[in-house]
Amino acid sequence: MLDLIVCGAAGRMGSTLVRLIHEGAGLKLVGAVEWSKSPQINKDAGEVAGAGRVGVPIVAELAPLLRGAAVVVTFATPEASLEHLRIAARKGAPIVIGTTGFNPKQLAEIKRLSRRTRVLMSPNMSVGVNLLVSILGKVAGTLGEDYDVEIVEAHHRFKKDAPSGTALALGRAITDALKRDLDKVGVCGRKGIVGERARKEIGLLSVRAGDIAGDHTVIFGGMGERVEFIHRAHSRETFARGALRAAQWLVKQKKGLYTMQDVLGLG
């Protein structure tokens, strides 16, 4: 039986995780955390998630819950997830982070803290997306410099960061193969008379609308043909199931920083 603590338990991803843990074999919810001013504090996590009563109240503090061998799973804001990691590192608890939008300083701290515990962080927990990341480098290397690359991502109206962490991961897989720097050649949207497209630029275009769970399209455009790779997430369950798979894998590892590529043997 794998014990799990969900941070951001009343959010969209957190609620999905709570429900899947409740339904899943070999999984047990032992803690649920939300920010201190959440109206869901002290309510039953299962009832908030629509899964029925599970006997686990939503609380504001993670540290008191880390008494056993539980794995922490967080999809909270970058600031909140980093604090969850700090607490997990002090307690030596493994943690799965599905949050995106970390800045360089925060990423550096995550790397330092991973020396003290087991950390798995991935901008997308989907098996399909991670498979796509793993093959794009080979595709880009084969097509070479004659194909323009554009990445279009679409998410729900509530997503706060853009481009998505997944789009950036896809872009970096391509630029690494082409020996480019995404921070230098990435173009986030276009407007006005921008002139002819630079040969080495990578377009990163973001759509925010309704309740889109997550769509990513990678276009390799050549003269006379184009190759497209499309991944569509039909619901948040694909990310939640990936995170739970990651948690089951992480408990067997040594201290360090891992990704879904490691879980799937694609690294």
C-alpha cells in the first residue's frame, strides 16, 4: 500500500488525484493540504473531490502529516510547490511535482534540495507527451535545418503561465538536437509587420480558452510538405494517473532529481 499526501487538494488537479487514489488499488490517501485561507479547510478531501467521504480532512500544514513513508504530490503554484519541497526535503520525504512556471532561481533551489530527498519533477505527467518529447530530437535531427518548427499549445482559461511547460520541453528537445538555444531562438507569438521568418527561430504560440485540458501540436514545415505531431489530453486524469505512476516509481529510487522520462525508461 502506497501512502500519498496531495497538496492543492481542493484544486482541479488535486481533486482529480484524490478521486483516483480513492478508486485505485494499492493506494491510500493519508493527507490533503490547501492554502490556509481556502474555504475547504477542515472539510473531507473526498467530499470536496466528489468521491464521497474518505476520512481525510483538508489541512493547511504539510509538515505534521510527514510522520510516515508517504509520498507528497503537488500541482500547486510555483511558490507553494517550492515550499512543499522545502518541507519534504527537511523530512526526507519523496515528492512528485507537476507544477510549471518555475523561474531560474526556483529551479536552481529545486536542484539543490533534490540532494536531500527523492524529487520527481516534470512539466507534463502524460505518458504520451513524454514519449513525444523523447522522439522529437531524432525527428528534428533527421529533418535538419530545412524545416521550420512551430509549436502551438492550448489550455484552459485558468492556466497562469505561457508558453506551457510542456511546449517548452518540446521546444528544448528540438533545439538540443539542432544545437540551438531555445531562450534565444524561441518566438512567443507574433504581431504586426515582423518581417520574414528567421530560419532558426522556433515559434511558441499559446491559446487559452474554456476548459481545454491540454493540446500540443508540433509542426515541421518544409517546402512542399509538413510533418505534424499532435497530442491531445482529453481530461486531467491523464496527468493525475501519470503522477501516481511516478509516485509508485519514486519510492524505489535513491535521492536525486528525476523526470517522467526516467519513470518511462526514455531518458
